[in-house]
Amino acid sequence: MARLILFNKPFGVLSQFTDRGSPTVRATLSDFIDVKGVYPAGRLDRDSEGLLLLCDDGRLQARIADPRFKLPKTYWVQTEGIPQEQDLERLRAGVRLKDGMTLPAVVDRMEAPALWPRDPPIRERKSVRDGWLRITIREGRNRQVRRMTAAVGLPTLRLVRWSIGDWTLDGIAPGQIKETPA
């Protein structure tokens, strides 16, 4: 039976077990996960937080990470600026990025979630309000959600991947893992 580990990746941690060739020491998965034989199914940028799945089965890893399988990934996104209905409609229809049109996304406004504090904290500007979106995509382009929100004039301040398919962060603190049946 395949092993599947849910990990709440903190901000600033690389989605890999080693950091070869970097002149500075950066946190990696090996600083948090002491389980042999598991590998990330996909990735999450260093400046993003949230759910990262790791497994020991290549087929399962491909099913989770490969965009051909269109597994939904839901993100909680703090934006600089208050999202307006026309911004949501553009995201829902698909946005033109440098590498082409994105697929339509499921997008809704949300109240600021009760999340753990981020280190370092998000900068606050008194003159610019922020908002929160719940965005679900079925692709996996590099920095896609950040590029999508920027394309509609709402730069991302904080990005937390809340779920992949039916797996969620619910009950998993930052830097913690939870093993679950695959």
C-alpha cells in the first residue's frame, strides 16, 4: 500500500529535500520530514505556504502532480486591493499570461481566514486595502495563481494552498505532517 503524507509547508521552505549549489542555507523538506522513501508530488514555491503531498508510489505521484489528470488545487489568496466582480469574472473565464491562456478557474471572495501568523509577516499599507480569494485551478503552471491575480491588477500578498483533490490542510499546523491512506 502506498504511503501518502500531507505536509503544511511553511513560508520560505523549498519543496525539495536538498538545496544543492545555493550559496546561502535555505530550509528544505529534510528540516521537517524524517520519513524515508517519500518524494513530493508536485511543488509549492518557496514563498507560498500550505499543502504539499509526498508519497512513495510513482503512479500516485503522477496522478497527483501531472496536469493531465486535472486534480483540483484550491488556494487561499490574499490580494493587494479589493477584488471586484469584473476581476473575478476575468479569472473565472481564464487569463492571458505570457505562456498562453489559463483554463477557467473557480473563484470566490472569502473572509480573511483564521491562519497561523506568517514569518515574516505580510506588509500592511494603510493606503491600500487587501482582500481574500478562494481560487481553484486544474493546471499547474509555474507561479500560476500569482501571475493570474497580477494579470487582473491584484498582486498576491500571501498564497496558501488549502487543498489538492480531497486532501486538505485541516488540522495540520505549519511544519507538521499527517500520514493518511492513499
